[in-house]
Amino acid sequence: MPTLHIPESLSAFAGHQQTLSLPGTTVAELLAALTDRFPELARHLLRETGEPRRYVCVYLNDVDIRGLQGVATPVEEADTLVVVPSIAGG
């Protein structure tokens, strides 16, 4: 199964896990599997359409999915998906 990494700042919404193996053949399916398993994450990561929120970057094997096929990007068994929300402050 593909591996998904979420930052420590959001791990409290995922049972304090930062690395998960989830089923899916596209980025959308992986994100859906994540938010189905941990519904509290959905409001932090996704819009109602299932697309990542504007301030959330998703990388597939170190490549931003916005430069690929977005959430329709295919995912292979050995792939790694990293979710990175922007952090603001000053």
C-alpha cells in the first residue's frame, strides 16, 4: 500500500500517527481513505469537493500534485504521499 505522511501538527487528529499505509490508486482515493479513517482531518485538509485546501500542499514522491494531475494523479504501491499545510505567523 502507498505510504502517507502527515505533519506532527495534524497528528493529533490521526491518533497521533504521522505515517500511515492506506489503500488507493489515486491521490483522491488516498486522501479519502485518510479522512474516512480520521474524519476530523477533513476540515483541515480538504474542501467539500475533495480537493486539498488552498493552503495545503500534497507531494507525491517529492513532486507537487498540482504539477501532475492533481488529485486524479495515479499512485503506485511503493509511492509516498506527503501532506504539508502552510504555517503562517510572525
